[in-house]
Amino acid sequence: MARPFAGIARHPYLTAVGVVVAGLVLVVVFFDWNWLRPFAERTASSGLGRPVTIQNLSVRDFFSREPTLVADGIVVGNPPGFPDGSHLGTVDELTARIDLHAIIASFGRNLVVEEVALDHPQGDLRPGPDGKPNWAFDFNNAPNEDSHPPRIGSVVIKDGSFHIIDPTLKADVVIKTHTTAPTDGSEAKLVATATGTYGGVAMTASFTGGSLLSLGDSAKPYPLDLQASAGKTKIHLKGTLQDPQKLTGADLQLELSGEDLADLYPLLHIPLAPTPLYNLRGHLEYSGDHHHIKFSNFVGQVGDSDLEGFLDVDRGYERPLITADIKSKNVALADLGGFIGAAPGKADSANLGQKQKQEHKKQEQESTLLPNTEIDLAKIRSTDFRVHYKGAHIVSDWVPVDDLDTNLSIDNGRITLDPLNFTVGKGKIKTKIELDGRVNPIKADADIEFQNVDLGRVMQATKTFHGFGNIGGRAIIDGRGNSLAKILGDGNGDLKLYMADGELSAILVNLAGLDFGSTLASAIGLPEQAKIRCLLSDFQMKTGVLYTRALVLDTDQANIVGTGTVNLRKEWIDYQINQEPKHPSIGALHAPIDVTGPLKSPSVKPDLVAVGARLGVAAALGVIFPPAALLPTIQLGTGEDNNCHDLLQNAYAATQGEQHIPDHAVPATQQKPTKRRG
């Protein structure tokens, strides 16, 4: 008869092992993993610096090579100072599939997690009462040299949702995110969509990037494709980031479009002048070491103007410094209107957004002409600029310039345009402008020099008259104000223009005196040109009012003299043009022309008193300018063929009561030699 437990006696070690294994099996089967919850919660809370609670803890497939740890109902609380009961985030279920063989082979030194999966993670990210955001973690514990952090194979997110609020960015955004399943050996991709507001305007975005884990791989560029819109602004970024956690670099292609470049300020905090519709594309780089963002080799369109060049933003200074070199092959001058406070772009351009259309409509309805949009001092003091811009060909219906070349500098609110040069035919308008925005109101100084400005190019802008000759002169103006209208309304200075020789369309000379007979003759080509002997204007500006010292045009057809004032403060003109014809002419009224009224819509008409005196017979007949009434209007050319100096002498005597003109008021070519005594 066999003895009980005889096998145990023969194999005691095997029996002991079997008992231990059986005991472990029984422990595992009946073990409640929630007994370890307090330890897991303390460990997680210590690592995150936030209170962490777990509703249930369990293990699946414990006897397999890859058991799975399961934590349900995870809640991550907010740091101190937040309302009680508020949460940083929650996770419905977190699973971690562990490589048990790797743990045994390394004698427990290496923890290898094949996959971490988060089901429905949610976050509520916002600043606390002290302004510090709840998502800012303080990971101060440096890893020990002997420590072996877990190696994670992949992270899977299912149905993630995060609400982000940042008052400083005026952002309130909800991000929906998930990961895609890896295909054909490629890693899983992180996909996200966002809706809400950013910079105070409605925004949407879609993002596709590399795996979530590769965000922490500093040795491997992180691929991304981001498309976003904020208000009317649209952005598309595609390329790679270097070490995304620290953002040490970027190599991206950028496409940017929108209604107005000024709309970028609340988004990027870069102050730009208002513009029409724009679209730009180029290469975007970022250098984390030097805080540089470079937008290079960009090309595109702003309104009806093309644009190309590079732009560098350096945030390594007290204020961001923007350096740019930009040029246009063809630039519509109206597109630059935003720089002087006017509505940018042409009113009838197809490249105007709704905002610009409303600005043009408002501008048309205003009774004033000068732009009165105030410069935002806070914006121009926030960023420094060093910009060179060149427009090779200017397109304008009303300003006779051919190209422009300028250097723009802004230093803590001090704006300098030096030079701001325009080409007019073969001549130039050379300008230096300084707007000191360090003081309020802004102090403005302008020095404008006219060098051989082509009269033919000036007349070309009228599309009616023509001529040739070279105009020279200078204007110096200073004033105070935060808009162009206020600066000119406070302005003081001088303006002098002169031309010694040239020709001018005779129709223009005749119209200056309402010489209808000669106007008709010149309109059919007889004569076509009036020879200019002298043109000189001398104006003085005092507190916004432009006074005429002299305005004289001496031609072989007539002498023309202008007198009066232009009040830029009230935007009112009170001017009179007088003509003395030098040849007989039928239809010459020889009456002063009054130009009066608001600058935007002045009235241009003959002096009614003078006309009545000259046309007494015609008025009695009850008609004006019928063929039978031409006889009393016949005038003989009584105007003397004076030289420029004599005309100036008369003009000064008439306007200032002087009997002698100082030589500095006359161009050197027109000054008379002084006779020596004895």
C-alpha cells in the first residue's frame, strides 16, 4: 500500500516550488489590485504636483508575456488656489501594456511599456487666480544617473478633448484630438482640430503631426501640417520642428493670406499698417538660441501690388526687432495709403476686403480730405523696425511719381524715413521725415527737396494737359499731432518751388483766365504750347495756414499771379488767380478766378463782381457769351512782357506791401547783378 505524500518526500524542492507557484496563482486570482491604489495615487500626485485619484485599478492578461495594467476614472486636480472641486483633467481609462520578458531579463531594471492608451482624456487648462496656468508643471527632480526611466513604445489617444483659456492671448479654444493607427510600418499620427477664439477673433484649425512620443525626441525632426484661420486671416504651415518641447528650430513652408496685414497684431503682436487683401508664401525658419523667426524668399500680392523679400523677427531684445528688405516690381500707390492713415487700396479695386470697402465709403462721406486716423502709440512703441523698401514702378492716377526707395526705422516709437525718395521723370523728390512717438502728441519734422522734377511727368498725371521743364525747390515743415491731419493742422514751415524755362499746354494757361476763345483755339491745336519764362512759388506755413508770399507764372501767352491762403487746420481754401494776357484774344474775360471752399470740394469760378463790370453790356442783353455779345469782351494784350524778377517785385508788393524783394526769394539764375557805385 502506497504511503500518502510519498512523492513529496522524494522531491521536496519541486514540491516547494509547486506550492509557491500555486500560492502565487491563488494570490493573483484573488488579489484585489485596488489595495495598491493609494500607492499609485501618491506616486502620481508627487510626480505631477497635482492631486491624483484613481477610481479602479486592475490587471488584464497577467499570465501572458504582455500583461496590461488598467486604471479607470483618473482625475487630476488643480494646484492650490483654484476653486474646490475643479479639475485639470480626467481620463476615463488608461491602459499600459507591459513587456514582462524585458523586465525579467533586466532583473527589474528596465521597465518597457509597449503601449499606453488613453480613452477620452479631457483637460480644462486655464490660469488660476494668481495668473499662473494650471498646466505649468514644475519638474525639478533631475533623473538619477542610476535611474532607468520607462521606455514607451507608443501612445494612443481616443476621443480626446481639451479646453484652453488664456486671457493674455484672448484665447478660448476647444481642441479635439486622436491618434491614427500606424499603417505600412509608419508611426501613428497625432490629429487635432480646434475651434474657438484667438486674439479676440473666431478661429479654426486642423493639425496633423508625427506620433505623440516623437514630440519628445530632440534628435528627430517632428513633421507637421497645420492649417488655421483667425477672422479673415488664413495660415498654412508645413514642414518640421526641431525638439518641439523646447522649440529649438523650425523648417517650414508658410502660406499667409487675409483681408488686412494689420489684423496680424492681435495674433502675432507685430504692428503693421492697414493694407488691402494680401497673400504671401515663403520659407519660415526659427532659431530658438537667438529667438529668430525668419520669413525668407517670400513672394505674393498686397492689393494691386506685388511683394517679395525677407523678414526677420528677433525677440532677443527688450522690444522685438523686425528687419526686412522688401521690393515691388509694380506698386499701386493707393495700396500704401494705410501708412498715412488713409483707407488703403483703390476704391474700385477687386482686391479690397469688406473692411476696406467700408473705410472707403466712410472716407467718401466725410467732409474732410486729410487722413485723420490716429497713430497707435502703444503699438509703435512695442516693436522696433529696420526696413528697406523699393518700388520699381509706381502706378497712380493722381500722383506723378515713377518709383520710390525708402529706409524705415522705428526705435521705441521714434519713426524715421530717411531717405524717402521718389523719382519723377528724370528728377527726384528727396525726403527725410521724422515722427517722434516717444512724446504725445507726436512731434513731426519733414524736409523735402525737389530736384529737377519733370513738369512733363507732372502734367501726365492730369491726363489732359502737357508740357516740359524742370522744377526745383524745397519744403520744410514741422508740427505736432497723432494723425496726418493734426500734424499739418499744427504745421509751421516754408515751401518754395521754381522753374526758369519750359513749356506748358496753352489750354491750361487760357483756362486760368477763362480765356474761352483761346481755349477753343488751343483745344484744336493753335497754339499747342505756351513758353514758360519763369515759375516761382513761395509759401509760408504758420500753425496750419499756408500763406502766399508769391505765386508767379510768366509765359509768352500770359502772366498769372496767385494770392490767398490754404487753411489746413480747417481744411479750407481761399485763393484767387489773376491773369494778364499778352496777346489780343476774343473771349478773354480778364477776371480773377476764385478758388474757395473746403479742400475736398472747392468752388472754382470767376469773380462775379469783376465779370459784371466787364460784361455790363452783355448782362443788359440778358445773355452771357452769345455771338452778338462777344464784341464788348474783346481785349487787347496789355500785359507787359515782364521778366521774372519784375513779376516777383509786383507780387511781393501786392501781398506784403514791400517795394523790394530780397534776393534770396529769387532763383540765382534770375537775380539781377548789383551795380557798383562810382
